[in-house]
Amino acid sequence: MKRFVLTSGLAAVVLAAMTLSAFADERPAIDRAARAGGHHGLMKMRKCLSGLDLSADQKSAIQAIVSAAKPTLEADAATVKADRQKIHADIQAGADKSVVGQDVLTAHANAQALRAAAAAVRDQILAKLSTDQQASVKDCLEASRGFRGPGAAGFRQ
């Protein structure tokens, strides 16, 4: 009986680690953007906007949107990073599987909040563009997404 409990506990930890790898698909974009001076996943948007001929008013409006959202995005990104560190620390410490599972759920919810905040900023930026500019940016974002993004269920395809 003791062996069954240990085996099932180990299986739960392995499942949590595998689940974390699925959530980690979103992590590199955030980390790359932070290291490169981007704005937490909005680096692709920045790259796509650089190819447009934006007016001075559009540039200032977009800069204001990004400046206003930056503290929130940074706080959300720090929360996600802390969540991931907590998961790894709990796994290393041999925490109960329910604790690790709750950590994973919390990390997932916070990562979704970060993605939602970034999407809101993206939508605000797109609202400042003309219809042709919006189409150009959307095409650029779709082209840069390729097959790297998560599928409908949130996992890589």
C-alpha cells in the first residue's frame, strides 16, 4: 500500500511537471520581451507597428497607451514569474500534490490574466489605427505566430 501511495504521488508530480511544460510555451515570449526591453509580449506588436507609416498623433497615442499599461503588465509578469518559482520550489521541497496542483492552477490563472491584459493593450493600440493599418498589423501578427502558439486547448499543436 505504501508503494502505491509513493508511486501515485510521484505520478502526480510528473503530471504537474508535464503540465508546467505546456504552460511554459507562453513563457519565452514574455522573457524575451523583458530581456530585449519589450513590453511583456507586445514585442511582436512593436515590430509590426514599425513597418507602418504612423502619424505623429498615432505614435503619441500608442506611446501613451503603452506607458499607462506598463506598470500593470510588469506587475502581472512578476506575479507569473513568482508563481513559476513557487511551483518549482514546492516540487523541489516534495510538497503535497494538492499544494503543487493548486500552485499550477494559480500560475495558469495569473498567466491568463497577463495574456488578457496584453490583449487589451493590443486592442487599444489597434483602435488608434486606420482600417488598412489594422489589417496590416493583424496579418503581421498572424504571420509571426506561425505554429508556435498554443492550440485551442492551450497546448502546442
